[in-house]
Amino acid sequence: MRLTSEIRSACEGHVGRVRIVEDTMAPEPAEKLATLLGQELSSEELPPTFHWAYFNKGIPAAELSGDMHERTGRFLPAAPFHRRMWAAGDVSVLQPLRLGSPATRRSTITDVAFKDGKSGQMCFVTLSHRIEQQGVPCIDETQTIVYRDRGRMESDPRRTREEEPDGYFTHPDSQLWFYSAVTHNGHRIHWDRAFCREIEGYPDLVVHGPLMATELCEAMRGDLSSPQRFKFRAQAPVFTTTPVRIVLGMPRKERTGEIQRVDGIISMTATHIAL
């Protein structure tokens, strides 16, 4: 679809929209998320980024788009680009969310910006999230979503398991499926290979950006308690066939980390800060 001034204005008109979602913060989603990460919850305090398994309300079938995301225009702007993905995040944990205590998330669209990139025009949507529990602020978060057209077919840094170097790992189909389930994410790029190859131009199933961000955050923070801040930016896709490794900087108040693909491409960069 051609980007017209009318479409641009309509998208920019979404700035200021607010969505409020409440959640009981039942322990089961966090427990399931910990299990698929190979962990166990050690307390009633929710680890940073685990709140992504919450505040995900069901979407009526009539309000789903072809990619199984919520139809744009309901809350997020209807940018005229085919692909959409979570591009970056900045999570400040003011105090940990506690399981079993109801919480409220207030989400506000703070910016809609159109830019030209290597693959063509893109639309960046910035959201601000504030999560409170018993009226006390617990998490301040900035989320950046990017919309863009399908470009050329993405390359596949495929390796067989026999060729997988030491220190690298892959994300199996089952992990993507269960992560989609626990976060109520129906996006077809995570479970429908035909959709990936024929519609989106990906060679295989795409690993969730938030899943990798949580893996990176958990590796970076160690046993640190709050308050803390975690910032990340996605740079290149990872597929179920892509061996990756987590590379961490030295433990210190401000620690860097990244996820590297086997072909040397950096998929995600991050910074963890002890406040």
C-alpha cells in the first residue's frame, strides 16, 4: 500500500491513545515461563521481563488480522506495512511485581514516526507502559514496535546439529510454541512455516524477540534484586535453525550483553543496570 499523507496523519493521530489492562498475577504463567527457560521460580517476586506473560487479554476472532495479531487500528495504528515486530525495549523495575496480587498496566502510545531504511519505509510506534500493584508503581517500560514491508528473502544461517559449535544453542519448535501460548501471542511467524516463507519472506520459524530478551536479561542479572533496568534492541532475526550464543560483558553496575548468531551477525544487544 502506498503511504499517503492521509494514512500518515491517521497513524500519527493514534498518539495519546491509552489502554488499561488488569491482571490477577496468578503464578501459573510465570511458572510455565520459568519451565520453558529451564528455571524455577525462587520467590513470589516476578523476575524482570516475566511480566510479558501477563496483561495479554484474549482477542475476538473478528478482530484478528491475517498474521494472527490483533487487527491494527483498534489500538495500534494501521500502518500500511506487512511486517511488524518488537524492535526494542527499556524496562525499569522500581520494585518487583508480586505473584498473586492484582496489578494494572496503563499503556500509552507516545510517538508514531515514519522513517526510510535499507528495506524501504518503516513506521516506528513507541508505547509507554506503567504497571502498578496496590497503587504503587512497580515497572516503567518503553516499547518500540516497527512496521515495514517485506524485503528480499532473509538469509538462513543454517547449521546441522553435528556442525553446531560449542557454546551455541538453537530454539526448538516446541519452545516457540509454548512461549506463544504462555504470552498469548498468535503471530504466525512463530508457528506457521508456510506463512513465514510464502508471505513474510523468512526461511523458517522466527524466534520471538521478547523470548531472547528474557534469556539475555536472566543471564545478565544473576541474582540481583531490584531496582534494576534492562534495555535491549533487536538487530537481526533468529530462526529455529540458527545456532546462537549469549556473550556477556564483565559483571558490574552497568553490564552489556548480546546474542550472536553462528554467522557472526549480532541479533540483539542489551544493557543491564543496577539502579
